[in-house]
Amino acid sequence: MKKKEISLEELLEAGCHFGHQVKRWHPKMKPYIWTVKNGVHVFDLVKTKKELEKAAAFVKAITTKTGKIIFVGTKRQASGIIEKEAKRCGVFYVNHRWLGGTITNWQEIKKRIDKLVDMKQKKKEGEYDKYTKKENVLIDREIARLERFFGGLVGLEELPEAIFIVDCKKEEVVVKEAKTKGVKIIGIVDTNTDPSDIDYVIPSNDDAVGSIKLIVSKIAEAVIEAKSVKRKAKNDKD
């Protein structure tokens, strides 16, 4: 069955077209802007649709090649959506706070992820039962802290091939780290953001929950579709 195409109507209904106030704009976003309404820039949704489709095609391509991707969105509106959609399509994610060095100092971050896995395993196997109640409270707090920062990265053994970001302005540290290491960047980019370092710009509102939910879901569906094709190819081969 052919996948449903992204429509201009659903982009409009989700509020993807609303940018920021004119005075807050970044001139390099001009190619994606259609008009100004009540002092607010309005995106050209034909271009938003085109760029979202390009981004989705890239995500399909890297997923087909077994390339790893991380979904990143730590702002309040995006956090829950990022976690839900990342889990739905089976990719890695960061939805609370991006710790500096996650890409540029990966080996140190990997040690913390391994620590989380080790502590959870010991907890499961009852290895902490010999400790006092107070000590176990501290152990549980440490597990919760590590889970918050690194839970979405468990299983990632090396740097990802790409990162998908909600709000590239807020996540500028992520953008800089990815750029430094040559990790491809796919991002929802609003009218107040410099798109220069983003490899796949999705020009859209990055504040409205409806806009975030729609675009993140489309990227997640691209991952799911690619994995489905891979499974079918493998089954046909077997």
C-alpha cells in the first residue's frame, strides 16, 4: 500500500506556517517565507512540504543503510513527543538536557551509559539488597538521574550518522557538536534561526505542539517505513 503523502492541509491545520515576529527574523530564512501577517512571518508551506519530504527521504536512506539517528528535543513542548515518537520507531533520543560532549566527547558519555546499564542490571539482580535503606535511596536517585540524561541512548555503541533536532536555535550546542564531527543534521528551523549549519532544513513553527507533533511523526514514519522495507528484503532473501 502506498504511503499517504504529506499534505499542505495537514501542515496548515498543525500551525506549521506561523513563524516569529518580523523583528526577530533571521535573514537567511527569507527563501522559506511567504508573507507577513499581523507582524508575524508566515512560511511558504509548499516549501515546507518539499523540504520535509527531502528530510524524510534522507532519513529513509540512512535507516536502510543501518545508519543510526538520534532524535533531540529538550524544550517543554517537544520532550514528550520526542520520547514517544523515538520509541515508536525505535531510534535513540535525548529529550531532557543535552550534555555537552555527547558527540565531541563520546567515549566519556559512553562510560556513563554503560554505568546506567550496569546499575540497572545490578538492581534487577538484587545486588544492592545488601546495602542499607538510605544507601538504596541514593542508588535509586543515581539510576534515575542517569536514566533522565542517558536512558534514550542505551544501546548506541558509536556516533550516529544523523541527528534530528526540534528547535535548532535552542539546541545550538547539539548543532555545533554534530557539525564538528560531520554528523548530518536534520532540523525544524523557525524564522528566527540561522539555517546555515543544518543539512536538511525543515522550515516550520518549532513552538506549537501541533507543528512539532506532525513533523516529528513524519520523520518517525520515515524510519518505520525504511525498517519495514529492510525486513521484507531480508525475508525475501531468506
